[in-house]
Amino acid sequence: MTHHHRGLFVTVDGPAGTGKTTLTHALAERLNHDGYAVHPTTQPSRNQLGEIARHGTDTYRGYDLACLVAADRYHQLRTEIQPHRAAGRIVLCDRYVPSSYVLQTMDNAPPAFIHTLNAAADRPDLTIFLTADPTVAAARVRRRGAHSRFHTDLTSSRTEATLYRDATTNLKTQGQNLLQLDTTHTSTDQLVEVITRKLTPLARLPRPEQATA
């Protein structure tokens, strides 16, 4: 049975190797299992613009990559995220604006330029920030293989961690709803349990004991 609840927009961000994709999939499975309408997605998107941005990091750099990623974000909001949210689904997005702040800053785009590009993007109902010890995160990236030139070694993992801390501070000053979780030693199942408890009042979901009664 599917429960009726208001649509939510939930994003998952953090440095490479913190488990964003794994967590997004596990959370979607948990909420689907509990009977909630969920739409998992990712940024860059799987549409044409997103695939260009995803696979073009060696071709596009700095300002042009920042513009490409932002264009894909606005197109995805209009054609995918907003319709699913309006239909009452919980939209789970693997990476969002904070990733642009971090990666485009690493790519020498000025923070003010990145802010202007993304100023009109929808504010999530909940932003989940994943953290991990940079040494652990870098080792995970080595095991799985780097997805782009941004993730190369321990130095890049440390830089990402620092920039994400800055992004977290900035979002807090804006009054955004944040949940920060350390994945260094915490299992995915434990993280999913914490997030589900956080989402219950946001989505006006019945508590788990009510949902299974």
C-alpha cells in the first residue's frame, strides 16, 4: 500500500568516497519497501546535457563546465524533479548545488560566479551531507576508480572535505535544513535509519510502527 504524503526534495552531497550513490539507492529501497512513492535521480542528470557534463570534464573546464552543469540542473528541475515532487513523490538526488560549489571552485571558477549561476535553483527540503576521513575516502576512490579528473589522490580528498565544510557553513547561515552524517565507520543501514527518522516529520509520513500496524 502506498502512503499519501507531500512531495519532498532531498539531496545527498559530500566528497567522493563517502558513499553518496550507495546511500541514495539504499534509502530509496527502504522508502519504497515501506510503501512510499520515491524517485531517485542524480546530477549531472542522465539526459543529454547531463551526459555531456558527466563525460566531458576533460573537454570542458572552469566557467564553461560550471555553465554546462547549471544548465543541466535547471533543465532537470523543470522536466524531472519538480513534476515528481508535485506528484507527491520523495525525490532523492545524488549530488546537487553544493557539489557545484566544491568541484567548480576546484576548477578555478570564482565562488561568486557559481553562486549567481545557481541562485535560482530550488531549495531542497533536506540536504544530507556525508563526511568521511579523507584517508578513508581516498582509499575508497582508489578501489572503485576515479570518475573524473577531480578525484585523483589524498590531496583532492582533503580539498573536497575542506570545501564541503565551507559549503555546509554557508547553507546553515542561509537557514537550510541540513543533516550531516559521518560514513567513516557507520554502516549504510544505520545511516538509512537515521535519515528515515528525519524524513518522517518532513513528509508527514506515519511513523514506522504506524505504517506497519
